[in-house]
Amino acid sequence: MSVTTYYTATSLDGFIADEQQSLEWLLRQDLDESGPLNYDEFFARIGAVVMGSTTYEWILKHERGKWPYQLPVWVMTTRDLPRVDGDIGFARGDVRAVHAEMTAAAAGKDLWVVGGGELAGQFADAGLLDEIIVYIAPVTLGAGAPLLPRKLDLRLEEVARNQAFTCARYSVVGRTAS
């Protein structure tokens, strides 16, 4: 059965991008690319990806129009976005339908919610987010795009240090009882 994971990085105060949608604060951090909870090992188990429109546009800008993924990708958006070569679908509305399509396309591999926090929250709201893997950077931003603007109960499964980062893997237990 496919596992749906929100794999991301955050500032210590809980932001995945600053107020200008910049990741400069993140990219300057020291990281062992083969260290604990690393991207390459995570990505090897991924069969399909979903992201929001801001993440899609960030990738296009920073990859200079070259699409980095060789697997099916869904972009959740309410806007018309530029298309690039690749297996990319644009969707809007309820994430349940996209999750079903992703699961079928992944053929038993796992699913990755790339970003952002609101999109991961929509998967959590639908009961479709299984785990969160987060790299916590030693920096505070004060404002920006929030990590995950939801009240969720999580269970810590793994924690490690990777150079400058604290890395943690959590299982999603469910919505926090209010």
C-alpha cells in the first residue's frame, strides 16, 4: 500500500519559505546529502508527486525551465500555468480524486506531497496524509509560508541530526481534538 508523505524543510519557527517565497535561508545550510532521512533514499521509493502552484513556479524558475522529475506529477492550481515537457497534470478542487490517480500511477510506490503547507493540510483534512518528514533548519524567519497550518496529532517515529539540521519523521495520527 502506498504511503503519502509530506517531505519538506522548515525554519525553526515553522516556515517553509520566507515572505518573498525565497529559500535562500535553507540553501545556505550545511547538509550531508547521504545523511539521515536523506532525499535520495526517500525519493527512490516515490512513484508520484503532487505540488501546489507556487512550488511548481519556484521549480520552473530555479531549474530554468528544465523539469527535474521523470515520474507523474500533479500540480494543484486555480490558475493557468506554463507547461513544460514532462508527465505533468494540472488539477483543482478536492485532493481525493488526485490522490486516487496518484496511487494508481505510482503502481505500489509511495506518494510525495512536495509543497506547500496548505496542500499538505488538504491531504491531512481528507485523511490521506500518512507521514511527515521534516528537516528543521537553525534559522528563524518571523513570517512566511507556514509549514502545516492545521491542528494534527503526530507520533514521532525517528529523529536524527544531519549536519545543521534536526531531522524528524512523524506518523500522522489524526486531527487534534478541540
